[in-house]
Amino acid sequence: MTTTATPKKHYYQKRFRTRNFHKKHGFADNIKVRSEADPALKSIFTKIGKPEEKPFIPDPFQMEALEAIKKHDCLVIAPTGAGKTWIAEQATLYFFNAGKRSWYASPLKALTNAKWVEFGNYFESKNVGILTGDTKENADAPIIVGTTEIMRNQLYDAMHRGENFNCDLVILDEAHFLGDADRGVVWEEVMIYLPPRINLLLLSATIGNGEEIARWISSIRSKPCVVVREEKRPVPLYPLFLHPSGKVMPLLEKANLYGKVKTFLEEAPHFRRGRQHHFGNIISALEKFQLLPAIFFLKSRTECDAALKTCHASECDAEDDAFNYTLQELLSRFPFLEKHKQLRYIKASRVAAHHGGQLPAWKFFIEIMMKRGHLKAIFATTTVAAGVNFPARTIVLFNSDIFNGHEFSPLTSIEFHQMTGRAGRRGQDKIGFMLLVPGRFMDVRHIKRLLFRKSEEISGQLRSDFSMVLNLLLSQTPENIKGIFDMSFTVFQQHSSKVEIPFHAPRPLWEDFCRHMDFLIEEGFVDKNGRPTDTGAWASKLRLDQPLLIAECLKREAFPKSDAKLFAAVVAPFVYDGVQSIKIIHKKTPGELRHAVDRVFQSVKPLMERMKTAGFEVHPVYRWPAAVMYDWAEGADWDELVHEFGIADGDLAALVLRTADNLRQIMSLKETHPVMAELAMQAKEAIFREPVVFE
């Protein structure tokens, strides 16, 4: 193989030109922020401040939506902070005063917990219950908040028992999850299964094809679905650019790139490579121009943690009574956080990192500190954009792409608007800002396009899995289920140009269902008539990612029968869906654990091979989660466990929580597997403790 080398002369010419450009314009590879602002920003910065307090008057779009949901379904599309929560509260109040019941569903447990507190304060806690899997409180209350998956499961149960779903209003928050590749199927199922008598309120900040979705909902629910749109942000957004000279300047001039920004992009194409940022200096500049608090969106957990180390010790008053009061209040609630290695950055610099690698309690701690105005900045991955409701005056972007769980891809308008939706706090800011920082992973022109691009259209994500097939077959015939697929958003979109033609499920969608059903028939979960067998009936209650593998262990009596800690351990490998492989020292593993894991793995191996042969994706099952969970169930110290196995706090917490959720599903088998259900409860109690669980 031959290679072509770059001629040295050309290489040095390129280096020389770039070096001269840097010298000419006064910057080096690292931005050294000089706390200077372009004169063009003088008039913009005078707008910074807190707006005058005024009596609350609902916006016209809020009143329109409230009137619509009293009689019909309604889809509300409005920017973050525009007041969608007010619509939800008032709609719930209307139904509550009429003696009717409401169900508020959100995609994330953190959002659900926050909504539980909000609704509890608004409607009194006795009237509000919560259902997330981890938490079950006041489940018979007239107002329920919970995760969308829990609602879907309740609809399964109602259909199976032939009962009415005891509800009059359903609110689906973050309705754009309908188009999510991984979880959109749950949103679509809810919309299809929900009885038409129940009014449906959908809330989203970012949906491009709302009218199409409304037409689909109207077609399957035989009632109008009113679309209410609000385009205006409650707090205007002004985009800024941090020039490598260290000067803050406008990003745009009208609809075009600001002249100096455009010149920089044209003359320094190689500046994007291999740069480091001093976040402390950037924070100092933002503070000078009153642009704090800020959320820095970074690429990875490691970057978020490393950014803390560049921050300066704060000049905040050490006797800040409000800060100290909140700090002591939270630490008294969560004393195990007093030893958290990042607490010193909050105390010294008023900054924090927030990402999936941290304990749930620590993330909650940061969220409260930020909401109460005690932090200058947080360094966060994009989970903050979608999962937590705490805005800032400024958001800072370093990347124009995002990791979607599989690979890095350019930001979509939905993801971008979720991030920028955090810029500007309603009632606290007259104006919000987005600061763009050039670097290796920043395509400035892509961000510029996103500022003017409408949200992408979302598409249906209905697909089959074994849990779904079993649960539908409990109450529906295969022919009826085909009718359900006929009602899917995917089919509607395929036929939307010729709606007068009767819908028929596309062969791939229906064939995929039949493929799952045929495999279930071969494995004895379903009979040849398409009805679940006794085994299939109890297996349907295992609403898990790996229901057949757990069911196989129960069928073959492969799980430990008397040791709750071992039970928790052998369930853990089935819940881990990552790719991290941790080496375990065989000699240090207790013999009873090795034997228990061997027995379970040997029991499911033939089934996994049959699944692969049939064309189903089977995720690798690792042994190390069993060792981790066994030590935790045995009472191991959390920090020692994290250190020994080299696993992040948040990843270990997720492993524990998901194991507990699987054990909770096994607990539901009291009638068919009373011994294992009781043992599952004991196993859950053994692992469900601080610092994973917090009040």
C-alpha cells in the first residue's frame, strides 16, 4: 500500500499562515478571556435585569388550550417556560372540581418527582399520588403523576380485566417523545389504547408536524384534537460568540453571521483543532457582564468533572446566609453527601457538574442549589436539557453535535431548542443568552441554521417486543391486534396522502408482530390459537427488557430459592445493557455466588441461542454485575464498591435501581410464584437503600 505525504513546504506554509492569523487577531489556541465586550453589545447588555412584577394574566394561547381540553383533546406546542404547566394545572383543577380524576405522565422519574411536589403544593398532598416504579404513594388519589411506562402498563391491565381505565383527563408531558427511537413506542401505545371518553392533553416545546399528529389522534379517537401553538419565547434569546481573542461579541447581525465572526471562520479554519478551554476564565467574563448563572453543555461526563478544576475560588461572601442555610438544610437531609468529592467546588467556586454518572441525590442537591440561585454555573451533559427544569440566564455551547446513544450526530432542532429553552428565566430575566464557543466540535454555521429552523417532524415508532405481544394477546385476538397496528401513527403517515383508502398495517410491522408471536408459540408462552398459556399469562406481568430470560429462569427454577442477596445478584446481569466489561478475580468470588450465576447462565443459554437463530437481538449478559450487586446486598460500603469495581456512582445507582425494578416485577407474581415473589421483596429491600434511595 502506498501513502502520499503532504509536502513539507505546503505544511509549513499552512502553519505559518495560521500562526500569522492568530498573531494578527490576538489569540492563541487557548481562549484567554479578557472580559471585553464588542461595542455592538452595549445596548443589548442594558436589557439585562429582572422584569417588573406584574399580576399574572394568562396568555391567549393558554386560555385557548384550557377551553379546548374541557371538551376535546388538545396538543399544545409552546417554547420552554411559556406556561404549559399552568395549562396542565388549570385543566387538572377543572376536572378535580368536577369530581373527576387526572393522570399526569412524564418521561423521566426526576420530572415526575418534581411534578409530584408541585401538584402536592397546589392541590394538597392528600389529593396527589405518584407512581414511578421506584415510588408508589397515594395510588388511589384523584390526581396521579407518574412515568409514561407506568400508565401504559395500567392500560394493559385495564384491557386484560375488561375494566374502564379510571381516569377522565390524561396529560402527556414532553409529547415529542412520540418520535423517540427507543421510547416513542410507549407514547404511541398510550394514545392508541386510551379510551376516547378520556380527554388527552399533549404538551411539547418542539414538534414540527403538530397538525399531522392531531389529525392522526382525531382519526383513531373519533373526536377533535385542537392544536394550540405559541411561537413567542417568554424571554427573548440573544446569541453571543466568544471570539478567540477573548472578546464577547454578537453571533448574528440581523439574520447573518456578525462580520468579525464570519471573518474568523473564513480566515482560521484550522483553529478548531486540539483546543482546551479555561472554564473559570469564561465564568469570570460572564460574571463581569452579568450573564450568570450559566449552564455549560459539554460532551461527556469526564469533561464536566474536569471543568470544575479550572474554576477560580469564588469571591462570594463566606457569610452568605442564604447559601449556607440551603447547604446545611440539604446536607442534613443527605448526610452521606458531606463526603462527596465535588462538594468543595460548590463551596469554593459556586460551580457543580451534573450528569448521568452521579448519584441521584447529588443531582437533586445540585438542582435545588441552582434553582435557589446559589450557583454561578453548572457543567452538564445534554440530559439536563431534556430531563430537568432549571433554567439559567445563559447557556454555553461548545459542540454542535450530540451523542445519541450510538454515535455522535449533528444537533437536531428539537435537541437544540431544548438546550436554548433553558436560557432566560421567566420572571427573573428580561433577556436570555446563548454563548457559542468555537472549537473542534463546533460547527458555527450549523448552529446559526438551527436558530432559524423549525422543529423537525417526528414519525411513529410503534414496534413489537415480547412484553407488548404477551400483554396484547391477553385481551385481544391477533386479528384485533392487527387492527391496532392499522391505527398506528406509522401507518397514518404512510397513508396520509390518501386517507379515504382503508388502512392496512404494512407487512413489515405486522410480520414483525407475527414473528414475535410465532417464537412465543414455539417456546410455550402462547398456544396455536394466539392465546397466552398459563406460563404466558404470568410472564406478561414481567414488563421488562428481558422478560423471556427472567421467565425462563423461573420456569426452570434456576433462581436461588432461599437467599435474597443471591437472588438480587443473579438478576443484575439481565438489567445491564451497557458494554463495560469489568474483570472479576475468580478466587475472591464467593463459591455460592459462582454456583448461582453458573446455574442461571446455563439455564438461559439455550434460549438465548434460539432467540439469536430466530433473528432477535440478544444483548450480551455479563457476570460482573452479579458480583457488584452481591457485595452491595451484603452491606458493602458504597465508596469502596465504586473504587473496587471502577464504576461511576450514577452507573452503579442505575444498576441497583433497574435490578430493584426487575425484582419488583417478580414480586407481582404472588399468585403463581409466591415463594419467589416473597424472596424478590426481601432482595429489593436488601439493595434499596442510601445513597441510591433518598427522600
